Amino acid sequence: MNRILIVEDNIGMRNVLEKTLRMKGYDVFSVGTGENAVRLFTSDIFDLVITDLRLPKMDGLEVLKKIKKLSSTTVVIIMTAYGTIENAIEAMKLGAYDYILKPFSLEEIEIKVEKALSQQRIADENVILKEEIKSRLGRIIGKGQKIQKVYKFINKVADRPTPVLILGESGTGKELVAREIHERSSRRDFPFVAVNCAALAEGVLESELFGHERGAFTGAHAQKKGRFEIADKGTLFLDEIGDLPLNTQVKLLRFLQEKSFERVGGTTTLKVDVRIIAATNKDIKEAIKKKTFREDLFYRLNVITLTLPPLRERREDIPDLLDYFCNRYTKELHKNIAISPEVKDILYSYDWPGNIRELENAIERIIVLSEDKVVNIDDLPIELREGRPILHSKALPDYIGFSERVEYFEKEIIKQALEECGYNQVKTSGRLKMKRGTLQYKMKKYNLYCRKFSTNLSSSA
């Protein structure tokens, strides 16, 4: 229900507007002074304010300025007489949505209110959209603090030409990060070429990377371009770089130093413009000690390094990942399946040693094998059932699932902060380290208004 605040010192006009708009289904409050309107606004949220231009002490222009400072998404309609139309135009410049000349018909104000609220909905959707953007970067999903640092890293290094080394456990999304770096760079219109260094034998890998000349070895019936040439002006992603054979490491080191190479069996020196992004789940420094990885190559690759967090260290992102994979596989498999609250609790509490890849595989398997409309505990793989921890959520009813639990605690945290700050949004957003627009959106979402204060002001105006 849209919330409207009327600021009008004429009690007759105020009552008529309040009654008319309430009959239209709006949640309406009214006050008689600009001071009371601003006081109310520090603790409450309104989608629309209708204010008279001429008010005692604080006039409508001052009310407009203060309201816009407190809530940029709230739309304001100015009521004015013919004699003050220049001031109404000034109000438009200060951010008012529209003005209406007195006297006006109730039908006129109803139309303007409907249009203004349509504008407010667009502004509200933009706030939500910004929140959604924060929760993902391309195909990378999550809004927790650790993954936010990854987003910042990607945006910071995307357009640099230097190599990037991505470290992290298997399944943490190293290739996804490499692709995002490429997509956000000036190389985005050129190829992104990925090579798994652990998947190919030494001889085959060197040919794949650098290409070969005709007759270079048995079966080389024609000249072949390697991945370096194919990736020219783009990005070459070397996954599992820790498994690169020593001989191939030498050729890669030369390329990083001189930007040149020869095809296998060839003598012509080739130059290409390729950015290298490498990744591994191995301890490279330990490999250097064991003489299986060249130290000079490590320092060439280790110019900019990112370590991806394992999923067990970013549990707050599991709900978003769970929703994404569920939506993806239910659509792909044409199944209409929901996951029970008990199963969500288990999926959240499991340590996921295989990280995001293991979570994705588990969801796909669950949806493929499920024959019911709801996934229950018995539908889970045995390793998940055996890894089920004892949960201690006595404060909540048993029927409340994971998403609802997250919302419950979020609501309680915001409510407590509002109460401790006297429902002052500036202080509350500062305490929570949250933008005021986000706080206002959350307050609306959870209906966190200071009802007692609103009622007192409305009745006393």
C-alpha cells in the first residue's frame, strides 16, 4: 500500500484530501506544519508528499528541500495559488514532481497522485536494481563482504595489461572470474581462450598452446595455429598452471618477457598481443621448493594475485546460489520443484569441500532424480544427509525455512538499530553502514515504521 503525507495548514482542505485518498486505498497521514512533516520524515517513509506552498514558519519550498535530502526517491506535489506560480516553478527546479493550482477538483488531484506514484515506483525499482547489481557481477553471484572484494578486484584490474594469478580451491569459480576480467576489459571484443594445463599430455599441450608446423612430429600433416595466436588481442586463460610441464614453463616465461614464441618445429618468431590470466588450486611456493615450478615464472605471473574464498567462508551467499541453480535446472529439465525448509537448512550448514561446483552438481542431481513436487531430506545424496549438523534455532518456529530465517534476522537487526537510534534514519544507516536508500527500502519491505510517533503527529496536527 502506497503511503502519502499531506502537509496543509487548512484543516478543512487537509481532511478532504485525506478522506479522498484513503477511499482510493492509500495509507494517508496528514500534518498542519512543515516542521511536523520533517519530524515525521526522519522516522517514517512516504512514497508521496503533497504540500501546500504557503505554510506558517517553514514554507513548502523548505519542506521540499529537507524531504529530498532525507529521501531522494520520494515524489513531491506542490499545491499553490495563482499568485505563487513562480514559486511553484522554482519548486520544480528543486526536485518537485509536479504542482497543482488551487482551487482544483478531487479528480485532478487523484490523477496527479496516480502519475506521481507511478514515477515513485520506477525510482523504487531502481533502488532494488542497484541492490541486485551488488549481489552479482556478470555470472558471479553473491553479496557477502568477501565476494564484494572480488567484484572490486575485477573492476580494478580489468583494463590493466599485466598478468593475473587467481588462486583458490577447486570449484571456487576461478574461470568465471577470469571471464569477467576479460568481459570488463578493452579486450572484450576479442577472443577469450581457456586451456586446462592438467588435461593434456606434455607434447600435446605445447602444440595446443604454441601451434606446430607441418611435419613437426608424426601426424602433423598441416600447419596448426596454437591458442596464443587464436587469442591475439584477447585473453588466454591458463587453468591449473601448477601442472604445466617444466619445458613448457620455459616457453611461457619467454613469451611473458618478450611477447614472442615459435611454433613447435618452426623457426619463425611470432608476436601476438595476449593478456595472460593463470589459475591454480596448488601451493605454488611449495612446488617451487620441490623444483616442479620455476620461481622466475611465478614472479612473472604473480604481478597481480587474487585468492578466491571457499564457499564455507561465504555462507551468506548460499541462498542466492541455491536460488540461481534451482531456477536454472528446473527450467532446463522442465520440472516444477520446490526445496523444503529442512533441506535448505542442510544445504546451508554443509561445508561444501567441492565449493560452488559441488553445490551446483548436488542441485542438478537432486532435481534430476526427484519425483515429487518438494525435495525432502530423503532426496539428498547420502554425503549431505550424513553431514547434517544439529541446528539451534529455537527462537524461530520449526516451519520457517532458511530464506525466511535470513529475513527474520535482517529485520530484527534493522529494527533494533532503528529503536536504538530513535528511528532517526541518518544515525541508523550510519550505525548499520548501510546507504539510506537501502535502509528505506528495507524499512518498507519489513514495514518498520514508528507507528506511535506517526499517529501522535497526525492527530495533533
